[in-house]
Amino acid sequence: MLLIAALMTVLVSAMHSVLGGKRLIAPILRMEGLPIILGSLNNTRLTLLVGWHITTLTWLGLAAMLVYLHVTPDHAGRAFLWMVAAIFMIGGVAALILTRGAHLSWVLFLPIAAITGYAAFTG
């Protein structure tokens, strides 16, 4: 089951990086009137771009940990699984409620939360 959650997390990461990067971040980076951060507009754009893709990297790290815990289950991993379940549950519920279901991240976030929560509970 954790492998399914890991695969779904990789899918979320890819969609976030490619679709979000193309449809959201790229247009924002081209906008006029962005605030100056760290002394230049270039640093503003770099901060937004790096921040966006760090989220993707974090999800890939979570996916790797899910695969690791599938292969090598341990009791310390249960706390990690509860953390993953909570993060994806909060994100999924927020996306579902705040966008009235329009942002489809909840479609993957909620099953990831359920799978990792189940694995933590039964592990």
C-alpha cells in the first residue's frame, strides 16, 4: 500500500512541477510590478522559482521515505507515517473546501493521507 502512496506522491510532484510551473509560476515570473526581494527583481523571481520547486523536491523525498518504510518497516516510521498522513489530509481538505473541489490536488492528497494513515495505524 505504501508503494501506491509513494507513486501517487511522485505523480503529484510531477504535476506540481510541470503544470504548476508552466501555468502558474511562469506567468507570475513575467509579471510587472513584483516586489524587490534581496535587492533585485532577479532575486525575487529566483526566490519564487526555487520555493515552488522545493515543494516538489520535498514530496519526492516523502515518496522515497514511503518506499523505504515499505521495504524496512520500523516503529519510528509510524510517527513519520502519521506526519505524512496529517500533511496530506490537511492539504487535501483545504484544497477541497477552499477551492470547492476545483483544484484537483485533493483527488490524490486524500487517498495518500488514507493509505499512510492506515499503514501507521496497522504498522
